[in-house]
Amino acid sequence: MIRLGCLLWDVDGTLADTERDGHRVAFNMSFENAGIDREWSVETYGELLKVTGGKERIRFDIERGGMALISDEKIVELHADKTHCYQQLIAEGRIPLRTGVRRLLEDAYEAGITLGIATTTTPAALDALIEHSLGMEWFDRFAVLAAGDIVPAKKPAPDIYEYAMIQMGVDPAQTLALEDSTNGWKSAQAAGLKCVVTVNDYTHNQDFDGADLVVSEFGEPDQHAIEVLSNRHGLKDLSAVTLDHLRAIMVQ
Ligand code: XBP
Ligand code: MG
């Protein structure tokens, strides 16, 4: 029987709703700091999210004519300032964890399940979120923090998941990915992983065909019931996603 041995967590949109009020705001701050006449609205940012990675997203906006042409060197500089702005926003404690994230992390940690991070975001941005939203002790509780340019191809490529699993020495068959976007789900799927998706305002209309479970949030058992968008294993009692549900997915 296959057991749940490892949980691999996406960051942006999964641990916390960082995109609209975190990354987007930080990009706009960096554009202003650099004297670039461009502001990404909530709607525009939704379109740009189809490209993962901040530097890649800026380049994409330039290529589609949204932002004036700047050199690759300038993009790297701009993105470094964006990361700095993002760290400041996170340090202000603006972005809480999504519901159920801390509960699931703590339950899994106490159960001895290996925990890891597989994200497209920059390591410094990830570190800020762990320090200010999760807590310093989590730096030691994750077996790997796989992030950003550590692999050449970002999600939806499987590289970051594969890298994380090699680093941790875990078996894909015992590993479950937690994601929020179609790019993330495709990345996990291509790495041979089962996947639970927790959608948000930017991703609820995306395609998650074949994902193991798709929910509005992980939720809390003593709060309002979550919305279940897809439940291909027919899991019961889904008013909130629990560690038992994640275990049940692995034995299917
Ligand atoms: C989300 C992303 C990232 C962030 C910005 O990745 O696509 O690009 O929006 O991060 P994930 P950087 O959901 O896999 O965590 O600007 O630091 O690249
Ligand atoms: Mg994400």
C-alpha cells in the first residue's frame, strides 16, 4: 500500500495569497523607483500570471508591448529591487497564511511526514514569507526549499519538483503536491505526482482536469465548509481538508 511520505508545497497562492497584494504591488513599486511608466492593475496582473517567474513576467510584458523595452541587465536590476520591495511588504505582516495551511503543516510535521517547498519565486522572497508569516522554526522543518532560478525551466516544467525530490531523497509515488494554479498543477503532474489544488481569485477558472482534489481553500474543521470543485476519489467529510484526506488520496 502506498503511504503519504512527503508533502511538497507550492508557495505563491498556496501558502498565502501573495500575488495581488504582494508581488503585484512590489512590481509596481519597483517600476516607480526606476522611473518606468507602467502600472500592473489587478486585471493585467491576472493575464501576466500565465508566465511564471518575475523576470520572465517582465520580459513577457515588454514583448507584448505593455512595457517599454529595457535591457536584460536592467530587467535583472529591476527585479532585484522588486524582491526588496516585496520583502518589505511581507515584513509589514500584510499577507497572512491561507486558512488551514498552518494546521496541515503542523499535523504533517508531527506525523513525521517529510515537508518541502517547490516554488517559482525567488529564494529571498520565500525566506521573507517563512520568517514573517510562518515562523523561523519552519526553516528547519522543511527538508528542502527549492526556489527560483535553481532550475533552468520554471513551472509548468517539472524541474523544480524533480529537483526537490532528489534533494530530499523521496519517492514520487509517496509524494503529494499542493498547488493553486494550472502551471503548478501541470508541473506536479509532469513530475509524476498526485496533486491537491486550492484555488484563489486568479486561478478558480483555470483547468485542473485530472487533479486529485480541487477545493476553494483547505479550511478549518470548526469554520464554514469549503467549496469542493472536484473530488475524483470521492473523499468524504470534506468540510475542510485534513491530513487524513491527503493520506486517503495516496492509497487510491
Ligand atoms: C509564483 C510565480 C512567481 C511570483 C513572483 O510561483 O509565478 O513568479 O509571482 O516571484 P509559485 P518572483 O506559485 O510556484 O510559488 O518575482 O520572485 O520570481
Ligand atoms: Mg502558486
